[in-house]
Amino acid sequence: MFGATKDFLGKPAPPGYIAGLGRGATGFTTRSDIGPAREGPTEADIAKLQEQARRKAAEDGDDDERFQDPDNETGLFNTAPYEADDEEADQIYDAIDAKLDERRKARREAREKEEAERINKERPRIQDQFADLKRGLNTVSMEEWENLPDVGNIAGKNRKKANLRDKFAPVPDSLLPRAQEEMATSLDAQPNGLATPAPSMTNFREIGEANKSVLGLRLDRMADSASGQTTIDPKGYLTGLNSVVVKSEAEIGDLKRARLLLKSVITTNPKHAPGWIAAARLEEHAGKLTDARQIIDKGCQECPKAEDIWLEAARLNNTDNAKKILANAVKQVPQSVKIWVQAAQLETVPKAKKTVIRRALDYVPNSIKLWKTAIELEDDPNNARILLARAVELVPLSVELWIALARLETYQNAQKVLNKAREHIPTSHEIWIAAFCLQEANGKPVERLVVGAVKTLSMKESALSRDQWLDEAEKCEKNGFINTCQAIVGATISMGIEEADLKSTWMDDADGAIGRQSFGTARAIYAHALKTFPAKKSIWRRAALLEKAHGTRESLEELLVRAVKFCPHAEFLWLMGAKEKWIGGDVPGARVVLGAAFEANPNSEAIWLAAVKLEAENGEHGRAEKLLSQAREKADTMKVWMKSTVLERQLGKIPEALELLDQGLVKYPTADKLWMIRGQILTDRGDNQKARENYIKAVKFCPKSVPLWILYSRLEERAGLQTKARALLDRARLLNPKTPELWLESVRIELRGNNANFAKTQMAKALQECPSSGLLWSESVWLETRAQRKGKIVDALKKSENSVHVIVTAARLFWSDRQVEKARSWFLKAEKSDSDHGDAWAWHYKFEVEHGDEARKRDLAMRCKAAEPRHGEYWQAVAKDQKTAGKPLDEILILVAASLPSNVVA
Amino acid sequence: MSYFLPHLTNGWQVDQAILSEEDRVVILRFGTDWDPTCMQMDELLYSVAEKIKNFAVIYLVDITEVPDFNKMYELYDPCTTMFFFRNKHIMVDLGTGNNNKINWALDSKQELIDIVETVFRGARKGRGLVVSPKDYSTKYKY
């Protein structure tokens, strides 16, 4: 090739230069009609040019000869004529040349060939390198040649693609619904159900199966390659199948590592049993039971004295093999109780089990566990007794065996057994307690025995503490030995306590016992406490409550009779006794009790009132009146006066009631309830003027009585004097600041007067003054429009600290939204928050009437009865009504529920 | 403007011109200086010569003076422009059916620069054929 010349411009071409030839240029033929189809310079051209060059060279040949090498002259004699002798000479020279050539030909050719081969080997030509491949090319068909892919420039394309992969664009919305459609059809999993199955449908089931089979294959391959040979035993395979799914590749990696580690452990220290066990467990975990068995088998051979390894081997094998293994094991370690027990467990027939255990006892006669197992296996009590007798001889320090033996023996023998046991184990309280129980079971007194035992035991070093004794007492109670329990409590309850702490400690003990449902123990503690402190009202009271809650009526009555004997001034105890009698239907008995109570406490208001209530509710109004008039003389209190007037009013004796009220108010002018009753009576009669005078006087005497003010304002409101009512409430609020009831009444006045806007402003003021009043908050929720109530109730709940009013309101909101379950849960919450709030009960009842069933209603009524609610706006209105007086609570509940307004408030 | 551009006066010079450029496209205009088409083309070539000098060099060849390539490159048109890069003839798909050369006079400097740039980029990547940014097919002319 020609070298490039920089300054070629303007220079002539070298002689004989053929344009394009040196550059290797090739032409092209696009249109054969306008030019000859040929490439590059023609042969003729080249030949012509070469001829020209030769001629030119010949022309100035002298010049060439000037530079000829004188040593290599060629034409020294070529001017001389060529003659015959010259020819001969030439021939001779040629002959010599040929001869010389002939002589070394073989050697030279061999050398040349060798040389060529060597060069070929050192630097093989590319054609030679691919010669073998080239030979195969003749099989390539024409189509294959055609279909050879073009090389092309793929560098740029790849780069572009890589970039594209990293770019993310948001998915257009149109794709999402389409994808969803596809999912919906393909997840139907019933390809036959579709008339024309979509071609692009994905069959998830098949994919899942394929995945599973691939995973299984891979795991199989791994398991095979790990051990070097195919290990498929049917059992291991089946157990292995369970674990195939959970094993990830990481876990398998861990297994391999652990396997390696444990292998090194068992090779370096083959006498180390835990190593063998761990290795076997690993294989078991990996699902290769056979391997595990082999390993543990080897381990058994290496460490025959380790009982654990034998047990592991037995565990890993099936029952038959395990039996054989354990048989070997007991030969090696005959003292191992565990192995014997395991062997016995492997037997299915009781007889075989017994045989094994007896054999075991031959080897290990002092194992408690073996004895116990042997005894458990015996069905016949006689045999068991014989076994036990032998057992206690051999293992005299086992308390359990002694006690078990004692249980099986007759009373006399049992006593002997226990005495013997005590000789052997003098420090055991269990034996003593067993003895107590034995005594009690045979109807013998235990107290003295217990006292003696406690004394004996406390002399020993291992004496029980007081708490431990109490625990034992509770245990005895649980086992049905009440007397023993009481005796233990009596003997030990005051152990090691200071005189001053006695009562409080006992009370704590009793509470603890009640908490653990050990009522007998608690009763015993109270009994002992009452023996020590018979005049303590509080203990009597606690004992009575315990009896009421967990005892019989008789025991309670008996207790109360004793109680009032010791504490005749405890009204509570008297009343409780009377009530018990009454509830038990024994009205005369109750009267007797109350009569005794009068004698003991002639001035007790509570007892008087209880007596009145008893008479009034049993329809003995005459007696009640008489009792009240006596009471007014003997126990001259406001409450007595009030009850008197209420009774008169109930009986419809209005003039008498008014007379009584007047007398009462002279004595107790500050009794707002009397004033209220008077006002109500007057209002009922329609005597507004007198009623008003009554209230005017009343608020002068009792300015702090909120209900009085409200009643007064309602009176005015009913009379149509709304302004006056409003003013009255203002005055009331001045005198009783921060009273939510008064504020609520003001708001309600406005609501009743159809003054919703003003009501709202009033409510805002109210909430400012009483920000945590549930009453106001719940009312304010109802003042809101329907849409805003939800938001308001959240506020209300937060501010009012979950007051029952607000909770009920929340429940009602859910109810009005027909979210029944939620409403119910909120009602239950309200019930928990304040069970004394009657309105909550009533609303809940109304709700259940609408959405619940009979069972729920009944259940609710029962709970309400137990809770005895007394408060609540609607509740009080109904419960204190003359008509409902004396009705049971569940009926009142229904009435209140009926009196409630409709839940849906617009 | 032919007199501003270098002329190659024999086949050797043409070969040297093609061989001597390592990193630039060699643009050869075959034709005669007096031909009107060539005049147009020369005008255009001269006007862009300075702009493309970093990646292309332009030579003019009189096909009557240097007839060596007439058959080889089928130089029968009045004006033919060809591109070479490292002694390789670069073909351009112009949409005319003849990818070997531009055998008419272009009339836009930008188009010419675009073609030369495309040739340069393609040739650098080892391509023997590049696609012209503009399709000069006659079907768009009507």
C-alpha cells in the first residue's frame, strides 16, 4: 500500500501510476446501460502501464547500470557470442548442480518439512486453525446460509435498551381497569366455564404447580448431591414431602453448614453423646430419617453408656426397632430409669408393661418413678397395696408413696402406716395433713391432732410458715376436707403475728382466700377472727357479705343472729337480717327481727324506715302509718317526716299529707324535699297560686336546692310565663353557679319555646361554665344538625371524660344510623361506666326492643335489676311516680323505656 | 467559487487525498468547473467548508483532466459528490435509488452540513451506508 503523503497537492503522479489501484479502490455498477460493468482498473490497463514502465526503464537503462554492484556483475561477457563450448560448459555446470542437488535432496527436504511444521506449530495460519471447522461447512445448507444473522452494530442498541429499562413512567389509568378485567377472568379458575377463553389468560394454577414441581426437583437434586448418591427411602421421602415447601435455599445452606460442623464434632470427639444426638436431630430436621438413624446407631456404638443417646435412637426408630434398641440399652446401662420407663411405654399390652417395669425394679429398686409407674399400672388395689408396701420399705423417704399406701389401707392400718411414715420422715407436713384428712374422712375430730401436729412440726427445723399452712388449708378445702381446713386455720392463723396486726392481716388473708375461690378457708378465717374479736362490726359485716355472696341463706341468718348478739348497735347487721328474712318470704320473721332491732336501737332512723318500707310494701298501710307516727316521736328526722308525707300521698290522703308537711316544715324549714312534695301536691290540685307561694317561700329557705328552682321555673312556664321562668333560672344560676342541671333547664325552656337559636347560645354559655358536664354535652350534640353530630360527639367524649350521658348519646347516634352492633357495644359501655344511670338502661332496653331478641331483653332486665339504678331524668320521673310506686325494677324499666321519646331526633 | 477550493489534478493526488485523512470525511466533487450545476454545488461547498472543517475536507476533481475514475465511479453526470472516510467509500441513502453519490447540486447549506455530519457519525461507527436526514426522493417533488 502506498504511504499517505501530506503535500500531494500540485505534484505529478509517479510514472506508471494506476489511479485507485494502490488504494485498493473498487468501483460499482449501478447502471450498466451508461457504463461498462467492471471494477477497478482493467487487466489491459495494468498490462499497458507495465509495458510502458518497462519501456521507459529500458530507455534510461544506462542510468541503472551505473549503480550496479561490481561484485555481482551479470553482463561481463554477455556481449561475446554464445558458442558450442559455452553451451557444453553450461551443460556441465548444470549437471554438477543437479548432482549436488540430488545428493542432499532427501535430507534437505526432510529438514525443510520439519522447519515448515515447526513454524506452522509456532505460528499457525488462521486457515489452518479453523481447518476442521471449515471442513464441516460443506454440510451447511443454502437456507442456513441465508438465515445467518447479520452482525450489525449492536453496541448502541444495547445501551439504549438498558436505559429504557431504568426509566419508569406512570401507568395510565386506562391500563388499570383492563388489568383488573383480565385478573377477574383469569382468576375464575374455570377455563371450561368460559364460552371463548381469552388467549392471553394466565392459568395461575398451572403456574403454581409448575413452580412446585420445579422446587421439588431442585430440592431432590440438592439432597442427592449433598450425600453423593440418591437417597430415596419411602418413609423419609414421605416425611420429607411435608417439609419440602418450607425449606428455602437459605435453610438448605444452613443445614449444610450445620451438617459439616456436627460432622467435625463427632469425628473429633466421638465419645461425646450430645454431638451424636445433635447430628441425628439435624438429619431428622432435614427430613432424612434414614441418615439420622444411621448416625444415631453409630453414636450408640460409640457411647454405649449415655442413656440420652439410646433414648434418641429409640425415638428415631419405629416401635419394633425401638424395643430392640432399648433392650440393648438396658444391657449397657441397666441403672437408667429413663430407659426402663421408655421401654415400658413402648409396650402396648399392660401385662408386657408390667413385666418390663418389674424387671426394671430388679435392677433399680430404689427409684420412686419406677415404683410409681408400677403402681399406676396395677388395676387391683390389693396388688397395688402390696407393691406400695414393698416400695415404702425400699424407698422409705418418699412421702408420696407413704400417703398413697395410707389411702389404700383401711382406717386402722392407714393410721399405722402414717405413724410409720412419720417415724421415717418426721419433718413432712404432707404426712400430717394426710393424717388429718384420714381422721376427718372417718368422722373423727381433727382439731386436737392439728394443734399437736403444728406444735411438733414447729419444733422441727423444717416447720411451715403461716402462709404455707394457709395454702395447705386451702388445698384441704379444695379436696373437700372442710374440718381439716378449719382446724389448720384455727391452729396456725395467729402464728407469728403481732397483736396489733392481727385483724388487718386476717382480713387480708380472708380477701386473698376469697380471691382464690377458697370460701371455706375465708369462712374459717372470719370465724376465728370473730372468736378473737367478737365486738368488731366490720368483721361481722365482711363475714355476712361473704355468706350472702357464697353461703346459704341459713348460714347467713345464723351468722347474723350471732352478729347482732355481739353487736346489737350495728344497724347494718339488723337490716341485713331483716332483709334476708323478707327476701326469703318470711315477713313475720323480718318483723320479729326489726322488733328486736327497735329494742336495741330505738332511735335509729334506718330501722324505722326499714320497718315502714316492709309494712308499706306488704300492703300493711295501717301498720306503716302507725309505725311512722311512732317514728316521728322517737326518731324525729327529716327523712321520717318525708316518708310519712309520701306514704300519705301514696294512700291518696292529700289533706293529711299537707297537714304533715306543714308540721314538718315548721320543724325543718330547710328540707327542700318537703317543699318540693308540697309544691307538687299543690300543683297537682291545680292550685297554681298556692304552689307559687310555696315555692317562693321554699327558695328563700333553700336557695341551694337545684331541683326546687327547676320545679319552680317549670310551674311558671306551664302557667305561660316564660319570661318569669327564664328569670327564675337566671337567679338560680347566680345562687348556684356551675350547675349543669340549671343550664340544661334554661336550654330546654328555649327549646320548648321554639327558640332554637337562643337555645344554642345558651348552650354555648353553659358549656363555657361547665365544660366537662356530660349532661350538657349530650344535649348539645342533639342541638346540632344531623350531619354535624358525629363530629360533636367526638368532642363531647373527649371533653366530658366519657360521661355516661355522652356515651348513651353516642349509642343513640349509632342506633339512628342503624349501626346496631356498634350501638349495642356503646350501650354496654355506658352500662359499665355508670350502672346507676337509669336512663341508660331504659334507652338500651328500648333499643333491644327494636333490634334485639327476647333473650337479650331478658338478660338486660336481669342485669338492670341487679344494678338497681336510681338516677336519670326519665328514670326518676317514672320511678317516683305515684302510680309506679312499689313496682319491681324490671317493670319500671319497661315503663321508662316506653316513656322515652323516639330516638330519631331531627 | 471553485477557485477557493483545492483541486486535484491527477489520479495519484486523488488517491493521496483519500488516504491522507485519518479523522475527517473526504468530500470529492467530480465535475467540471464551468458546469452550471457544479458552480451551484461549489458555491455551497465553499460556503460550508469553514464550518465543517473539523470533520470534513473538500476537494474538487475535474473529470476531463482526471478521467481515471470515470468508469470506476460511473462519473457520467455533470456534478457528482462522493464521501470517503479512511479510504472507504461511504454510501448515503438519499432516497433517490443511487446511494453511491449525490449527483445533483444541493441548494441548502444546512442540508449539506446535515448530510456530511451524518456521514461522519456513521463512518466513525464503522458504517458503510448512512441514511440521509432528508429524503430526496422525487416522489416528494411532485
